[in-house]
Amino acid sequence: MKTYSAKTNEVNQDWLLVDAEGQTLGRMAAEIALRLRGKHKPEFTSHIDTGDFVVVVNCALSGSVTTWFGLTS
């Protein structure tokens, strides 16, 4: 069995729409990072961009996250 290495012109990049309402920030960020990198695909190759495009909607930061990053007004 030969090892498969993805080629740039063979990669199929999809669009993913994520509704972040009511989701835990860390878990959601970890899943989005996995999709952006392309590690969820069987043809993942580390030196080729095999990831998908991700759009996040309804993302609300509150509490200690906003003060930690200086996002309070």
C-alpha cells in the first residue's frame, strides 16, 4: 500500500457555516481549528492547505473573556 499525498489542484475545499449561539468557546474553537487545518479529511497532508472555509455567526463573548482581551467598552 502506497502513502497518499494530496496535490494542490486535487483538494476540494468546502464552506462551513457555524452557529456559535450557546456553544462553549474553547470546544467550538478547537473544532473550527480542526476544520480550517483539514485534519478531519482522510486526504490530509500537512504541507498542503486541505482545510475548509469557515464562517462563524452569533458569536457572543462575555464575562472574563472580554476583560482578558480588553474588549470592554
